[in-house]
Amino acid sequence: MKVTRRDLLKVAGAGAGAIALGGLGVSYLVTESYAKKLKTKGAKEVRSICPFCAVSCRFIAHVKYGKVVSTEGDPGYPISEGALCAKGATMNSMVNSEHRLLKPLYRAPFSEKWEEKSYSWMIDKLAKKIKETRDKTFTLKNAEGKVVNRLETMFHMGSSQMSNEEAAVVVQAQRALGLLYIDHQARI
């Protein structure tokens, strides 16, 4: 590529002009969408964490009249510096989706309909099922008579929403139950 003297002078002149305007207090780096400003005017900013992966980027939700009207990456978060991936950028539509479940649903065995239940009911139900399964299928000794204390009929899958410390405690609890099959998938 050949650069002429005229091209060099044009670029140098434009750069000098930009520096001069910056010195006068005119900021050419900050631009803001007028439409977005109207949408978020008077909205409360709430910081939250993106649930989609293990990075757990922070985002800012603009809440107006109890409804999220806009979301954006948090520039104060040191990992992503305000950038969001394609999934994180869809946070607003996920939060406001008509398909989003807000209460636990339970479908009884052989039933065709889902019922809304409370979180305490669901936790109790899960705890009873875990104990029932463990009591029925726990292996105290193997075929050779050696003590093995294991549970091979259950599996645990961790998720990206756990910190390292939480994951460590959960794995210890699963081991205490006798689980052998424990995995962790940071993209869930």
C-alpha cells in the first residue's frame, strides 16, 4: 500500500483536530443512544449476575415500575469490563419472557398435568426421594465382602452458578451420601 504525502497530512490533521477538541472539553469518545436514554430515564439501576456460564459476568438491569426495561454489561466488572456475550446480551428478553417459570412445577407419576407447588414442598419431596433411593440401593459391601459404602443409583451434576467453595461443600455432601458418579459442567 502506497501512502502519499497528502494522505499523511490528512491523517495528521484529523488527529491534531481531535486532540484539540478533546482539550476544549469536547468528548468524542462518549456517545449515548438517545432512544435508550428515554427508555431508562427514571429507572433504578440494579446490579446482578448473568446465569449463563461460569464467568458470571455482572450486568446492570434498569427497573422501572417493577419491570426490567433494559439490561447492559457492568463496566465496573473487571473480567468483562461491561462486555456481554451473545447469551448475556439477551438477558432482557429472558427476564421478560412469557415462558419464564416463576414457581416450581410438579407432575405426579402417570399424570398429564403440571401443578404449581411451593419451594418448601419441592425441597421436602426431593429430600424424601433421595433418602428413599439411598435406603433401597445403598451398597454396604461388595461381592468379595469388602466394605465399600457406595450409592451407584444416583448421579450429581454441578453447575456454573456455584462458587468453588459451594461446589466443594456440595461434593463433600454427595460423597457423604455415598455417591460415586459426580460431575461438574461449567456451561450449565
